[in-house]
Amino acid sequence: MKQQNNPPICNVKDTKEFFSSAMKIMFTPTIKRRSIYTEGDVSGTLRNAIADHLYVETYIRNYGNTRTPSGDTMFRLLKGIASESGSHRRKGSDMGKSGKTVRTGIEKIQSLLDLIVKKAISIGAFSTSVNVAIDEHDHPYYGTDSRYLIAVGSKKFRGTDKAYRFATLESVKKGERFVLSVMRRDQLDGIDNSMEVRTLIGHAVDLGIKINIILMDRGYLDAGVMNDIDIMGMKYIVPAKDNPKVLRFKKEEMHYSAKNDLSFLVVNDSIDSGKEVAKANFVHVRYHRDGKLHDFCFYANIEVTEDNVGNLAEIYRERWSIENGYGEKMVFEEKTHSPDIGVRYFIFYFSVLLYNLWILINLMRRLSELTWLIFMDFVIGMKRGRWGSITGDFG
């Protein structure tokens, strides 16, 4: 009797049509009616530059063909899609001639990111509450100075003290590390850390994500942020800064837990940011694993006991997985010499879109009992149009 296989969850036709239609929606409005190039030529050039890990300009110059737009044409189109060369129109929308609101390419990408997350939810992802991490990412900027750039200090990057910044909220669950929220930041946007955190969390919750614990960088150790998360009824963990008070706490005697094979100290403390004061637990944890000493401190609005301190210590370490995820997105990120901020904004969002698509496809492959698809196999498969091998659907 011939064995019948279940049809793969990840269908080649559906996946290809989703990506193709997304590119058409994004690029078609900026391509002139009589242009010799299509949206496929533009997105294909970006995709191929990613696959070869080259600057867009370098790819066009060395590997372009008759269907490859010139560098000037590419950046004119990207600038038109972003529609905000100075980045000062935060909403990213404008009014068309018909009086209807016209969305920019960046807004379209944001809607596509939401569709990918909703698709993941529809096939079983995020069925339980997940831990998420919030972080800010600075990209060095070497172009013409702009008042919308972020001053980051001369020691962070070589040759510049300016950067353009993005904030993201990502799931840290293995196999489901989607970017759930992303936003641009600049020094004139009027958004402080508290509003940033509320915006990122609110967007993820609106998508249907159930959040367990919010993991944050020490830059968010702020009473306003901590109080806002308390008001939302959520839990957080944020690293402590080595100020005189924390150094004094670290000298106090710790309690050894044989159950967890670690030592820990909990102090009821408060964070004073000038305008606000937030109450939180200071936690100091120390233990040895695999021949290495792990010694760290954090603040949390969680009751810490011997029963949960070991689990919280592991969750704290999960916070660094967002850095690994960010490094993975850098593989997707096209390089460019363009000084235009709008182009660079679009490139970052486009890289996040490809990253989320890669995570979604691997989620579908896992549900179809297929092996994990690594980065380069994914982007090279896209470049060569091998959607069957990407999705595992050879039918």
C-alpha cells in the first residue's frame, strides 16, 4: 500500500504569492508606468545584494544585468518609497491628490510584519505567554549632518558621533524569535523611554501576544518606565547599574540555596529618577556553571524567593538572546553608501521583514517536521527562486 504524506503546512505557492504581492504593493506606486523595470527587478536587486552580502552599489556595478536598475534609479525609488528623506514626518503618511492618505513603504512594511506575526499565531505560535526583550539599536551615520540624528558620543563608533536609532520588541522564545514591534527614534520625536516602552508593548498586545516578563537593557532603568509597566500589570527584569548603592548591596552576605546550587540576595529598594520613584526588588545572583562564574544583579517587580530565583536567573540570561537575534538580522541587512536617512530607514525595515519571514518559514518547517533552514540557505534560495527547497514543498 502506498504511503500517503500529509500536505506540508508551508505551501510553496502561498509563500511565493505572499512575498511577491507584498513587493508589488510596496514598489509599484513609485515605478513609472512606462518604466522598463518592474517591482520584481527592484526587490530582486535588494534580495540578491543581501544573498551575496554586498553593498547595493557594489552588486549593481559588478553583477547587474539588463533587468537590474542603476544605482541612481534604485535609490530614487527607495527614497520615494520611504517618502521622508529627513525623517521628520514621523507618521510616514501624506495626502495624495485624491485627498486620501497615502502610506509610505515603511508603513506598508509594518503592516506586513503584523501579518507575518498573525500568521504565526494562526498556526500555533505564542499559544502561551512569552518573555520579550526591548532594546535600542544605533547605526553609525557618516553622511551630511542632520538635526534628526542621535548623538552617541565619539567612543561608540569609529569616525562619527552620530547615529540613527531603532527600538525593537522581540520574542525570546526559541524558534519563535519574531520582531513583534519596531519603531524609529530621533532626538526631535518627543518620545521618552516610558512612551517608547508603552508603544512597543501596546503594539505587541494588540497583535494578540500574551507577555510574561519584559526583559530590558539597563538604559531603561528608569522610575517612569518601571511605574508604567507596573500600571500595565506586567512584570519586568532590568540590569542594575554599578552605582555606590548597588556596590554596597553587592558586599552584603548572600543566602546559599542548595536547591538551585546558587547564592542570592534580595533587597527591597526604590529607584529615584528625580520626577518619579519606583519600588522594585534588587536581586544579586552568583553561581558556577560549566567552569564559569556567573555574577549579576538586576531589578524586578517580582517577588523573588528560593523557589523561583533559579528560573529568574535563567530568564535574565535570555535577555541577551535579543543581541543574537539582532546579529542575525544584520546578515539580512543590505549595506549601502547612501547618505539619505529615508533610504537607510527603509533598508532596516526591509531587513526586519526578511528576518521575520525567515522565522515564519522555519516555524512552518518545524510543524511539518522538517529541519531548520539556516540564513544563507534561505536568502540564496530566494535569490535563485528555489521556493520549493525553502518551504520543503516539492509537490
